[in-house]
Amino acid sequence: MELRQLEYFVHVAELGSFTKAANLLSIAQPVLSRQVRALELEFRQVLLERNGRGVTLTEPGRRLLEHSRSILSQVQRVHSDMEDERGEATGRLVVALPPSVSSVMTAPLVRRFRERFPKATLCLLEGLSAYALEWLTMGRADCAIVYTNSTSPSVELSPVLSEQLYLVSSRSAPLSSEDLAGKPVSLAEVAQKQLVMPSRPHSIRLLLEAAMAQASLKPCIALEIESIPAILNLVHDEELHAVLSLKAVHSGGQQQEFLVRPIEDPPLHTTLWIATSAQRPRGPLLELAIPVFRQLLCELWQTPL
């Protein structure tokens, strides 16, 4: 097995076509087909299903794709670590962000990164914290900004800031006079609301369930949705409620349409962490970039831990 074969396989799998991959790689299609076929013979498994529209991954092919991405990413890190351009940070850095953070942080992060590391490349992945930690463990990401407090020994976590959680309702929904005043709500009051929330293991879902369990309460989950914009749409249109941070509500750009009330008795807070791998050494670029991420997060949230 050669790195070149893995690279060819990744391109074919991601593009879904030998023709497209051959054009992108500037090689003849028969050559590309032979290299991928060599991988199938070596592993004694069919990796790609050929059809009239292109190719699709088999289950062994999906597993090899994840391993190949991790291997090629590690090779790229080796090259980056070995480069030395007069002490300037170079290479490629892959950072995973949850959607509520990505909507606020992406544009400022790209600008700050380009200013500080003009000879480096930044790649951003967006996904829920659980997925971001999985990408970090697999080697697909170098760093992740997450809400989930991972207990895995393969992940190192550094706390950055704390966010209070709020009960989010539509201003058009039927609300009591007390609710309309925007007063804080207790955990017992939240337990009486029809909630739309992400499924487990989303950090806010786990935090809410744990806090309610301690108070002998149980949340009423009407719908499970993995998208913050979709949750806000359902709160607005279906007279449901959500438990979110202010940043998540503001990320939708229509915060004036929602009533947000802080949850107290007891108050609920979620922590934002910077996660790195405990199994791979940090390269020079990552070491220099982490303080930049921390500073930018604190500037944008203005609530340092």
C-alpha cells in the first residue's frame, strides 16, 4: 500500500467519480483505476461500487476512507513540522467548530488567522461537539472548540469561558403575564414546557437532564433536532420552547423575535473548551494558534471563565 494509492482513493470516493478524480489529479483514468484496484486486491474487499452514474462507497470503503483521511492528514503534519521558513508558522491547521460557535466565530477567526499566520492554511469543519471530538480523535481535525466535557484519555481539554443557559420562547406564543415580564424561570417551570432539543450526547441536553434528575424532574422533549437554526424556527412557528445560550439565539440573526429568560434555581451554565489530541504531538502552528483562538473567543463572548 502506498500513500499515493490512498490519496487517489480519497479523491475518487469524495468526488464519486473516476473521471472527475482523474481530471483533478491530471492523470489518465486507467492509471487511477489500476491504483484503486490494487488497494481492493490488497485488502481483499470491494471498496467502491461502480455504476452508470459513478461510484459509491461500500462499508469497507467507508472505513478505509476515514483511515485514509487520518493517515494523509498525519503525513501533512509531518511535512509542516519539518518545514522551517525563518521561524514563520507554516502548514495546514484543521479546526472543528460547533454550529453556534461557527456562526459567530468563523469570519473573525479567518481574518485573525490570516493576519497572524499569512503562510499557513486554515481549514474549518462544522459539526456538533460530539462529532468534533470524534474528528479530533480520528486525526481529521487538529483542534476543536466544543461544549462537551469529554472524559476520553485521548483528548486534552482546556476551559475558556462559561455561558448561562436560557429558556427560549417565541414572542408570538401564548405566554402568561409573568412570562411576558421576561423574569427568570426555575428548573421546575422549564420541566413543564414542551421542548425541542438536540438528541444525546449534545452537551446542553445532557446538562439539562442531569440537573433535572437531581431535582427529581424530567424534561418534556417534544422533538429532537440537531440543527440550531431549525430549533429556532420550530420555537418561532410551532409554539415550542428551547434551552440555549444567548450566542446560539443571536446566531440566527432574529433574536428580537424570541423571548429569552435565564434559568435559575438552580442556574445552568455550559462551558466552552479548546480540545486537542493527547495522542499526537502539537506542531508549532497549533501551539501558536491556540492562544489566538482563546483570545478571540473571550473577545467575542466577553465572559471569560
